[in-house]
Amino acid sequence: MKAFLQFLESQSGKLLEQTLTHIHLTLLSVALAILAGVPLGILIARRQKLAGVTLGFAGVMQTIPSIALLGFLIPLLGIGPKPAIFALFLYALLPIIRNTYTGIRGVDATVREAAVAMGMTRSQVLFKAELPLAMPVILAGIRTAAVINVGVATLAAYIAAGGLGEFIFGGIALNNTNMILAGAIPAALLAILFDFLLSCAQKLSMRHFRWAGAAALIVFAVSAMTPAAKGKLLAGFTPEFMGREDGWLGLKRVYGLKIPTVVINDAVMYQALHEEKLDVVSGYSTDGRIRAFHLVTLDDDKLIFPPYHAAPVVRKDALERFPELGPALGLLAGRINDSVMTYLNYRVDFLKESPAAVARGFLEKEGLFKPSRNGKKGVVRMGSKIFTEQYILCEMYKILVEGNTELSISSKTGLGGTKICFDALTNDQIDFYPEYTGTGLLVILQEPLTDNLRHKDSAYNFVRRQFDHKYGLQWLQPIGFNNAYALMMREEAARKMGIRSISDLTRFLDTQKN
């Protein structure tokens, strides 16, 4: 608890900023959904033929995975608050439209008849009879939409819109529980607060409700959608990169790099760079999208990025139960260099080949492919993180183990980031997964990056010894490639600016200030 409170104190400024951003995203999106959803609900209550189509559309919008919807919106709206608010608006529509429709349709017909008999116009019947009676149901829909959007708004951090998701996803990537809690607890409290305030709103009169709607429209109209300043370069970094010494912290300390930054998920980061919404990103040196999008990696001339050589990390008890497992996994050791891994990733990310087909093709070319022996000696549980390279490596390991032993593989791929995979390994939920020496050193062991640990062999030997001593885990021999962090730019833009290294980028930015 003490460590958590100290973290909150050290990050109080950023936490307040991201909490206000989270509130901003939620309120704007729900206000927009009210302004659109309530009239739509009234309309379809009047015209039953439109009800099925309208509710169907709103329902479909809610079934689209959040990160996929955000990715679709980047080419249209760019990155930042605009696509996040639009996506949240779509997610909030269904409960508001449906509850408005249900509330209006639920008004007793005799009430409408009495209102008409008293000489009320159609609009007077709506505002003085139907809406007041339907308001508890409508507000229940708004409460549902608000609570949903508080949760979904955490994903706004994936597309540089800020919010409490920056703490949550950064904490997951960095294996930092305090950072996760710093984002999750305020988000939960906001959901409770919004639900409470909206329950109080059920006591408001129709006059107050109309004024609240008008205020929401004004807030949306004047809300700041801060774009990047024209003529200045903009960098997009992942939540993990922002909090690492071999990332943004090191770039500022070692290079003195000063560039406007936004936090963005790597699933959409490369697309944003390709679409010219960003100018610099924190990529990975073997990512296939380097080739697909004609990107260039900037030379790390001051060596802040440590080696990230991939190797399988295995539970010792699994190696003891299945002595043949280690040799089977070791068949891949030293077989894949940087350029080969980049090409394999390119085939999956850009050519849309399946990881299984790419893995099999490579092993066949190397003479390592053997058909599965349908082994029944035991089941080995294999995990992976949630990105292309890990999927390819796991498919290779599956083929190697099942083709060279009497073992079968149970795949638990797509486990998320480092923390989820490592916790699954140490808690005996999986038996092995591919890891990287730099991640083991800085994220899991959280060791300071000394000059000695910047070299391939010394970094590997250090994490191998420490994992054995602290966790009883075994690092097998490295696969061969180094998937290190790298700063990237579009090839054409870097050439025009004369930028080849991170030092060149720093000098260029300093020149732009003068």
C-alpha cells in the first residue's frame, strides 16, 4: 500500500490530467449519444417500420471489437480524441435508443388520448405527457451508456486520445501493479460516480432535462480537439515505451530528444505513421510493417536500446517431466536472423498469410519440418504474447515439438503483454513462451541498464542466471534475431530531412526551434 501511495504522489499531475481527459471523453460521447439517440428513439416509436433497422444498426455497432473500430476510424478521423469520441458515441447509442423507444411505447394509450382531448398539440403531448412518463426508462439507458463508456474509454489510449488507459496498459506492459491500479481504481470510481449522478438526475423536471441537453451541445461545440501543430513533427509511442529507460525516458536523458508525443497502441501505430498522422514512432526492428510501409529505422548511435534476442523461457519442472522438450525447442536456436524474421512478419502482416503457413514454409526450407506424430505421452502448454512474431514462433515450436517427440502442444496464444505471459508461466498456467532478453532484463527483473548489459551475450547470460535463481525458469538458447526497440520514420520523409540517426533527429528538431 505504501508503494502504491508513493506512486500516486509521484504521478499525481499526470493522473489528474488523464482522469480529466477520461471524463472529457466519456461526457462528450454520452452527450452526443443523448442528442442523437433520444430523437431517434422517439422517431422509431412513432414509425414502427424503422425500429428494426435502427436498433439493428445500433446493435451491430456494439458488437464490433473496440480496438478494431478505432483502427477503422484512423484513416477517416486521424488519431487523438476525435475517433475515440466517435467510437464511444456509437457504443452508447444502443441503450439510449432502445430505452427511449421502450419508454415512449410504454406510455399508456389512454394518457395520450386524454392529452389530445385536452387540446394539446403533438409536440405538447410529447414533452408534457410522453417524455415525463418515459424519463425513468430513458435515464436508465443513459446510465447504462455512461458506465459502458467509462470502461471502453480506457482503450482511447491506444489511439493517442489519452485517458486512464495509459496507466493500465503501461502497467500491464511494464509489469507494474501500481501503475495498473492507478488507472483501474479511478476508472471504477468514475463509473460509480456517473451512475450515482445520473440516478439523481431522474428527479429532474423536463425543463431541466432540456437545459442539460442544450448545455451538452455547447460543451461539444467548444470542446478542445487539440491537433498537432502544423509544421512540427509528432511522435507516437506505446504506453510501455513511454515508461521505460530504454525508451522515452532514455531518449530524453541520453539524446536530449524533445518532440511532441502522443501515446498510441502498436496495433495502429504503424498505420498512423503510414497515413502521415505521425512522423516518428517507437517500433520494433524486425516488424514486417517496416518493409510493407517503406519505413526506415534510425540508427541508435548512443546505444540506449539493449539487445532483445528471442529465446524460449521454460519451466524447469516441464523440462524434467519431458526431457525431450528442450532438444526439440533447441532445433530453432540460431536459425533466424533479423532480416529473415522481418520477412516472415511481413508475409503475415502485409501479405496476409497465416502464421501457421509461414512457419511451416520456413521449417520446410530449413529441412526441419516433420509431420505430427500425434503424440500421447503428454501435453505441453505453450503461451505467447499478442503480436505477429510470437504467433509465428509458436507455430514453429508446435511443429518442432509434435514432429520430433511424442508430445502434443496446447496453444494458449494471444495472452497480452509481458506481465500476463510471465504470470501465467510462474503460476503454472503455461510451460513455456518466447521471451526477449531486453524484456527479461528491464521489465521482469527491473535491473538498471549498465554498459555491460548492452551486449548480446552478457545480457543473455545475466537473465539466464537470474531467472534460474529467482523463478526456477530456464532460458534456452537464443533463436538468433534481435527484435530491439527502434525509432522509425517514413523513408521518404527521413531522406528529405537528412535524418539517419536519433542524433540527426535531435539536431533537426533543435534547428526547427530556432
